[in-house]
Amino acid sequence: MRELSLKTPYGDRIFTGDKPIGMYVCGITPYDATHLGHAATYLTFDVINRYFSAQGRHVDFVENITDIDDPLLERAVRDAIDWRDLAADQIALFQSDMTALRVIPPVAYVPATDVMDLVSQAISTMQVNGFVYRVEEDLYFDISTFLDELPIAYEEALKIFGERGGDPTRAGKRNPLDPILWLSNKPGEPGWNSPHGLGRPGWHIECCVIALRFLTGPDFLKHSDAVHSIDIQGGGSDLIFPHHFMSAAQSAAINGAPFSFSFVNTGMVGLDGEKMSKSKGNLVFVSKLLAKGVDPMVIRYALLGGHYSSDRMWNNDLLNTAHEEVSAIRSALSREGVAETLPVIQRIVDCLANDLDTAGALSAILQWSKATQTGATGGSAGEMSRALDLLLGLAL
Ligand code: ZN
């Protein structure tokens, strides 16, 4: 099978060789159900996971759960329930959505609340290395060493940082972009004891520590040039800055090694021409589509019809077309004689190898189903069906 090539925000990356792949994908904050943007992201990394597995490569796939964060605590207060119960319910719903969409689960789903001691140790290491300072009772990360590596212009970074959970205007910070590492406890909020006081960590350091610990091993706090790097850091394009940038900078501040060999980011999914967002109230939830009786394989097919890295739109036409095409492919697969399958499977592999061109792969399958419907023979429906499942997770 061809080697997978992906275009990343930092250049093309070809995954040569046969070594195991360490893939870390930023998971959910469990305060609301899985919407189609989440689903598109996790499907992308599922197809990447499936591709490496089909090549015979071992994939260590780890995903975090941000089960302690401001939005979760705010929602728990709003709904008058314990934040732990809210998180547990939403994690269960997320996992059932992922199962329905046939996303192969990670080898470890790691909740942030499981790694509080490790995070606190990592902050201590960064302190020794000179990257940490205090503002009142809170600890901040000094980003100055890494500013040359910003993926966007400084002014834009400042604006986005404020919009995505940062506090650029807080007095006493060395640089407005410095992210919080340890937030001291506020009355009524959960807190963990640590050498840094009672409190909780910032978001970026959680992902950094989980990725390093679970993908590079228990010695990740020790300085080293290379052994602490992961292969893929994944997530939505809204995570390129600040989240992935900050996680990588903090990782380098801990052990000196590059955090990840590649960063793979997925586009945003909009609805009917508009950005899908909580504030607009137009999020489309996977669980609601499933409850309406939409076939999860149709949702999967519809989302794979767009390129992972492009922003794209969801609408009813897309769903209806996906429904018709999935029915046509199912009908072809149920025939006794089917069009030749090996060239189509090869075409699917070639499309996927080329920056995960899932749309090209689906179009090849559709052409095959049309050829089958018009009487072409010479292939094996069983072989085709297994390939669709193996490579694209489509159980048709
Ligand atoms: Zn993350």
C-alpha cells in the first residue's frame, strides 16, 4: 500500500517506514452532545487510523477528555447538576455516538482529572527550566522563547487568544499571549492539591502531558532531543492556535524535544451556509439525527464526502444525496455479479494516500456501483464490502 501523505499547516508530511504511529487527538469537553463538526474530526482520524492499520502498522491512538474546564462548570451551575454527573452523562453519549458512527476507539481515553499529579509535576519541571511565573496566586507559562514559531501574525494571535479562552488583558502578565498553567482555586469550584496550591490546570498543559505520558512513556519529564516526540497531533483547525501551538511550546519547555512530527487539522462544518456554533444555536447533533432514524452509515458517508481539511457545509440535500448513494452501493453489493473490485480498491487506496481524498474514494465506489447496476461483472461483492469497512469504516 502507498505511504500516506498529508498536507499539514506546517508543510507536507509523508508517513514512511513501518514503525508504530503515536497519534494524539484532542477530545471533547463533555458538557454538550457531539455535533457534526466533532464527528467530522473524529471520522478523519479514524480513517487515518484505519489506513495505517490496513498497512499493517501499529497505531497508538490516545484521546483526552477535558472533564474539567470553565464551560463544563458553567453548564453544571446553569443546569443545577454536579459537574461530575454532567461530564459522565456527556462522555457516555459521545462514546455511543462514536460507536454508532463506527469510529474505532482510542487505546486510551484519558480524562484530565486522571492526570492532575502528572500535570503538577510537569509544571514543576517547567519551573526549574525557567518558563513559569506567578500572577497573584496563578501560574503562567512564559511564551517569549517560542514567539518566532507562531503560526499566525502576532496581532491576529492576540485577538484569537482572547476569543478562545485566553486572558490577554490581565495585569501582571509578561506577555499578553502567556497562557495559564495553574489556576488557583475559586470558591465553589473543584480544586486539586499540588505544590502550586489548591487549583486546577490550564487546558493546553493537560493535553501536552497526556500526549507525552501516554505516547512517549513515563520518562517524559526528562530532557531529551528526540525520544519524546509523537507522530500526529490532531484536532479541528480552531485548535492550531492557541491550543496546539501552546501544547507544543509547553512540551518543548518540559523536555526540549519537538512535541509532534506533524499537526493535522480538520476544517469546520457549517450549516446551510452559516458557521455552526453554540452561540448561534444551530449545532446539529449526531444523537438527534440518530434519534430521528438517520442511518449512521449515511451520516458517515455524507461527512466523508468532503475533504477533511476544508471548511464545508451541512444541509439536508447533502444528507439526502448520501442516503441515495449509500442505497445504490448497498444494492450493488447485494447483487450476485459485481463489477471488477480490485482496481476500485486500488483507486480508493490511492485517493486516501493522497492527503486523505475521501471524496475521490467515494466517487470511485459510486462509479463501481453504477457499473455493477448496468451489468458489469468480474469482481467480488464480499471483497468490496470488506475493503469499504477496513479503509473507510463503511459497513454497508
Ligand atoms: Zn488538546
